[in-house]
Amino acid sequence: MKKLFVIALAALATITASAQQFGKVNFSELVALAPEMDAARTTIAASQKEAEETYAAMVEEYQGKMTQYQQKQSTWTAAIRESKERELMEIQNRIQEFQQSISQELQQQQDQLTAPIQEKASNVVKEIAKAKGLVALFDVSQAIYFDESKVLDITAEARKAMGIPEGRTIESLQAELQAQAEAAQAAATK
């Protein structure tokens, strides 16, 4: 009887111990707030700005030629008019091709710049989880439910390991990005 009690107690201790071996982390926060992500965002923003400027120049060229076409078409010969119409169609096609290709290129650039940051965050959380003896680690954005009292949150430790300043939050990042956008818009209107 005493032996059965000891076995039941050991089983209960094992169940209780394993319940404490689950962890959670806010992975998207780690990636978004990583210092390396600031450089990636700057590079991506510069590429987007360059793409927007190129697109605007192409549209401006099209509008200028369209205005010229509308003003002078009645005075042109059929051959000149056809040539100008082909030229307008070519510019339209270039604009469409540019829109499609730049979209893909910007997405590829973003993926290439963020992949190492995501990998670093993944390695950091795996190392911490192993060091803590966790049997499973859940991303808070993916979990539907977990009992807060039974999972260990390693986000703060992972933030520290990734070099994220203590006071930096998603909200402060959003405020920084908003301020940058407003400054860029103000500079563009001057």
C-alpha cells in the first residue's frame, strides 16, 4: 500500500512538473523591436521611396505625352497620330510592368532583410527554452488559449538577449514610425 502511494505521488509530481515545462513568447514583438529591424526598415523605406519616385516620373511622362497628344492630334497626320498612340500604349505597358515587378522586388527585399532577424529571434528563443528545460514553447500570437499560471513567459529574457532596449514597446515603435512618416511627408510637401 505504501509503495502504491509513493508511485501515485511520483506520478502526480511528474504531471505537475511537466505542466510547468511549457513556455510562451511574443515572437512578432521580438522581430519587430530588434535593433537590426530598424536598419531593415530604413533600407525598405528608401527602396519604396525610390520606387514611388520612379513611378511618379513614369506617370508624369505619360500625362505630358497624353496632354500633347490631345492638344495636337487634330493637326497630325495619321502616321504621326498612330506613332504617338503606340508610344502612349508602350508607356502604359511599362508603367503596369513596373508596378508588378517592383511590388515583387520590394517583397523579396523585405523577406531577405527580415529573414536573418527572424532566424536570430528563433535561435534565441530556442536557446532560452532549452536552458529553462521547456518541453514546448508557444507563440502568443498563434495560441488560442493557455493558462497564464502554467506557462513560463520568456519574452523579457529573449528581448534582453536580442539587445532590445527595456522601454521599447510595439506602441513606442508605432509612434516612432508615425513620426518618421509625418516628417517625410512634411519634407516632401516643402
